[in-house]
Amino acid sequence: MNEYVIYFTLLSLIFGALASLKLSFKKNTANVLVGEGLLAVIVATFIVVVSTHYGISFGETIALLLLVSGPIGTIAFSKIMIKKSNSNS
């Protein structure tokens, strides 16, 4: 693959990660959940691109773990927030 394509992809993923971090630090709970899920996907994609370029064999495994644990963390966080909002009412 062309080296410039890889650099452009990595730069685009870094900008996407910064945007998702900005979204995660908003005060609304829905923004936090969306930002966390988006960041998990972006970081996993970044790891796959880097591991493919440098020939790291376990990069795909780490990315798969992130893609599985990201939605699980989102679901767990939303369940905790639901319990806290019900107890405050």
C-alpha cells in the first residue's frame, strides 16, 4: 500500500479520536456513551492499520478485544446510570 495513504489514514483516525474525546467530555450522558463507543472503534482501527503496516501479528487480537469490550463497557455504564437516576427520583 502507498505510504501516503497510510499516513493520511492514521492522521484521519487521530482527528476522529480527538473529536470523540471532545464528545466524551460533554456533560450529557448520551454524548459520553457515543464518544466512548466511537473512540473504541477508532482505536481498534488504528491498531489494525499499524499492525498490518509493521507486520505485528497480535494487533488484530487486541483490536478485536477492544471492539468487544467497547460495547460491553457502554452497556455497563448505561445500566449504572439508569440505576443511579432511578434511586435519585
